[in-house]
Amino acid sequence: MNRREALILGGTAAFAAGTVLSRPAGAAVTTGGIPHALPRPITIGDRRLAAAASVNAPGPFVQPKLPFAESALAPTISAETVGLHYGKHHKAYFDTLNKLVPGTPYESMTLAEVVVKAATAKDTAIFNQAGQAWNHDLYWEQFTPGGPKAPQGQLAAAIADAFGDQAGLVKATTEAAGKVFGSGWVWLVADAGKLSLVGSSNADSPFAHGGQPLFGIDVWEHAYYLDYQNRRPDHVKAVLETIVNWSVVSDRLGA
């Protein structure tokens, strides 16, 4: 991460932190049917996403290039699903956002700033598009080929502390995915180095409210239905066991 990326990241983190000061510390919230403690404001942010054009620059917002071939995630996620998910759904969030922001204060913000500001302002139309654009940037990046097949170092220790081991994390995440009613996401979140799982509905995310997501599993039907039909748990389990790049997740923890 270069100095410019660090400065951008710090600005985004400060922006995010400023939006949650009015919430009581440790307040309990429920998202997607999963109760959890409100995460602390971001302190380190997402290092890898800082390099993406959509995070570094204000609008018009640019969808980052897919960091692998559409067939690279098969058979866990088929090339057909990746093509539709990235090329149609993800692209549409950027296209729609770019139609909504001209002439608004959001036009001069980065994507990360738009997500946080729109969440705070309850600007649903903007938030839905920006939130999903940001969520998917994080989603695709965590599947970049390479890296260890299992968590290592500080990340492995944090997972062991929270879930017992990697198998425990997979089991808990699969169960959490089943508690998200309808469309949404399941997130592994860090708060002062402690890990927990958070479910969110639609375009929402812990990041939008000052949290620090390490990975996000998309449980909208467009993410898995062509490959798994209604077997959402099978999809989540397969994703975690076969295609997550754990070095990316570790970087997001700052480990």
C-alpha cells in the first residue's frame, strides 16, 4: 500500500468513524435476524480495496476489473454465474449510481464515503446502489486466486478464539447465512481483533455503520441459484472451503 492509498484509507476511516459517534457504545443491534454488538468504528479499513478506482476517486464511479477469469472459481461458482453476477448485477449498481449522483453532494465523494454518508442520511436510493457496488468490490477481491488455503498467523488465532478452528468458522457462517431472511450478506467482522459474524439485509453491511468486515458472503439468489438452486448452505460452505483467498482476509485484519 503506497502513501496515497494510506491517506485515502485514513480519510475514509475517519469519515466512517464520525458517523457512528451518536450511537451508544456496544449497543446491541439486529441485522438480517442475527443479533450482534455494534462494531467499533473502522481503524485500519480495507487495504486492498484502497487500490480500486471506485474507492480512490470520486464519481463517475468505475467498476473494478474482475481479478480473475470468469471460469476461475468453477466448480464452486460457475463461469455462467460469475458472468451474470459481475457482468450484469454488479455492473448495474455502478451504472445506476452514476445516474443518481450528478448534481448531488455525493458526486464529489469516493464510493466508500457515499456508502457511509447515504447510510447515515437514510438516503435509500443512493445507498442501495453504492452499498451493493462496494459490497461486490470486496466480494470479488477476496476470491483472487492464490494465497493459503487456510487462515494463518494472527487471523488463524483470532478464528480459533472465536470459532474453535476453520471448520467451526465454516459451520457458524453457514448457520448465520440461514438466518438472513431473503436477500442479503453474511460478514466476518473484526472489532479490536475479536471476530464475529453479522448478517445484513439487501445492500447493508457493517462497513456502512463503522464496522470492519474481513469477508462478505453474498446470499442474494443471483449469487448461487444457477449452481445450487435453493441450497444456500451448500453454496456458503463450498465458498469458504474452496475459493476464499485467506491472505486477502488476513490483510483486511491488518495481520
